[in-house]
Amino acid sequence: MTLACPLVGYIRSLAMGSLWVYNGCMVNFNLRLPDDLHEAIKAAAEREGRSRHGQILWYLRRAVENGERRSAQEA
């Protein structure tokens, strides 16, 4: 794993015109996907106007937020 730490943040455009600003380090992480999952992510990214990378980040962030919300409700 390697870290990419840009000196300046960057803006990624997401669906519906919203913006995501990131100013920190990112971990370079290789992930192997089954062909069917890759195709589903690719199709969703095209539909939503995101890159495949952006679509995967969107899915992961949403899953983490939902998990945190469920944990808070159980507490």
C-alpha cells in the first residue's frame, strides 16, 4: 500500500451537481472484483455520471455511514 498526499485538495463532481472536497491523504489499495460486480459498478457509474473509482467510493462511504447510523440506534 502506498499513500498519495496531495499538497492541494481536489474537487470531485458527484451526481446531482454536489461536490466533494478532499484535502487529506489517500491510500492506494488494489481490489480484485468478480466480472459481474465490475460490470454492475461500471453501469451504475455511467448512469450516475461518476467514474468507476468515484462510484466505489460513493458505495463505501454510504455503507460506512449506514453502519454508523445503525450502531448509534442500537446504543
